[in-house]
Amino acid sequence: MINIGVIGCGYWGPNLIRNLVRTQGCKVKTICDLKRERLNFIKGERSNFRVTTNYKDVISDPCIQAVAIATPVSTHYQFAKEALENGKHVLVEKPLTASYAHGEELVYLARKKGKLLLVDHTFIYTGAVRKMKEIIDAGELGKIYYFDSVRVNLGIFQHDVNVLWDLAPHDISIMDYLLAKDPVSVMSTCVSHLCNNIEDIAYITVNFADNIIAHFHVNWLAPTKIRLIQIVGDKKMLVYDDIQNSEKVKLYDKGIIVGDNNREGIYKTLVQYRIGDMYAPKLDQTEALKTECEHFLECMKRGIKPITDGIAGLRVVKILEAAEKSIKEHGIIVKL
């Protein structure tokens, strides 16, 4: 039995606790939050949770082998660092840290201590994204042209980070997992429409060496909720609509065929459109966070590398940090 402590019971912490409690082979021993009312709410009628307002009670407890961190990103570095230094495995909410340098330090520390560092990029553990990975790795899309994502809705406004750091990690982590390629540059624009000067709309463009382009639109001010990803290749096209209750992933046998035609010395390009069938594959309906918690436990027991390890989290932070730099420099291209 592996004892786990949870730091943070705000928006995401209760979801982690619920799934950890249901994961065989682990026990949630201690829960920490600064607000006593949140602790009382989470504990409810359960008497087997120890609660505290001091995170050091979790990190310093020799009976706890792992710590799950669901707190604002500004605290991730401190909490994760102290947990690793105290010999704990760490699961930390996205993004890994607020800076690449701090993330790099955590990755090094985890390796030095021989402990797991898993970043909570939850969407990687969905049946939809895992099926998309299968399709792409099997070569069904052919040569990939572009990755395009839209993640917008009205709220929830954050007070410590802008929309870039709040929403973009989801789709950047999906892109990183599916494409498995290193980007070469990032360009971003961002706007704040409210008096707090925290940007609420952002557009990020990521370029790759082999002419693949990725584009992200994240927004707190949209009248509708959209969670849409399109990945287009020279053979087929993938669409992932997370808002749909069924058929979230659709594979389209559509594309273009380009041919050359020389007529009387004049060069012309002939474009033909291929319109084929649409296929909606069956998806694993297991809750993503349940799959992730089980994966975290399996990695601890077997000593294997997590799918969303610290290195994966670091790649996402690298793009976010480059996008932030581009914003401050009025949309310049930032080389990676």
C-alpha cells in the first residue's frame, strides 16, 4: 500500500482525491489546504483522512511515499522541490512550473533522487487522445501538414496567470504527445480586455523544421464553449471535438491530389479533391484522471517512466515561456 498526500483542495484537488481514493494499492493519508472550510468539505463524513493547513506536514511525513500537488503554478516549484528532497514521488498539476529553469531543476532533482515526477497533462490519458496517437503512429494521416486547436469559453478567469498559462498547456501537451517532434520557433500575440492587465485572449503559432505548423487559440471571453483539434495530413484528416458526447474523434478520408501539367510550355498545377468516408473509432470511456492515477501508481511500483514525465512537462513549459517572451516583444518569432 502506497500512502499519498494531496496538497491543494481548490478546483482540481477534489478530482485527484476522488480518483486516488478509488485506485487500488494506494491510500490518501493526508490532505492539505490553506482554507479550513475546504478541508472540512472534502473530508465530509470520511474519518480516514488527516487534514492540515501546513503543507510541510505532508512533505515531511515519513509514512507518505508520494505527493500530489494541485495548487497555483507559482507554488509548484517550491512544493515539488521540497517533496523530492524529502524522498517523495511527485504528481504535479499542469503546467510543471512557471519557468523553464525551475522545471529543469525539478527534472534533475527527480533523477538524482530516483523519484518519479509526473505532470498532470490529463488529456493525454483520455481514450480520445490515445486513439489519435494510434492512428498517427500507424501512418494513417500520412505526412502531417498542420495541427490546429481552439479552446475557448466564457471564464473561468484566473487571478495569478493569464489565459496562455491556464488553457494552452492542455493542447500544447496533446500536440507534443501526438506529433513527438521538437519545434523550432514560437510566435504569439495576446490581449487583455479587463482592468487587471491579465491577458484573456491568446494566439500561439509553433513551427517545426519539416514544415509542420501548429496553431492555438485560447480565450476566456468567447460566448460559446469550444474544445476542437484538427490534424491534417496528406492522406487523411483527424478531428477531435471534446464537447461531443459521442464520436469525439472522427477520421476523414479527405484530401487533395496535386499534379503537374505542362501545356504549350506553360506550367500549371492541377488540384483534385479526394472525398472519401468518415470513420468514428470506438474510444475507451474510462475517466482520464482514473487512468492517470493508476498509471502513476504502476510507475511507482514497477519503476517505469511515466507517459507525462518531467521531460514532457518541461517541453510544454519551454513553448509557454517562448510564447510569453513573444508577447512581451510584440509578437516576435522566438527561436527554440
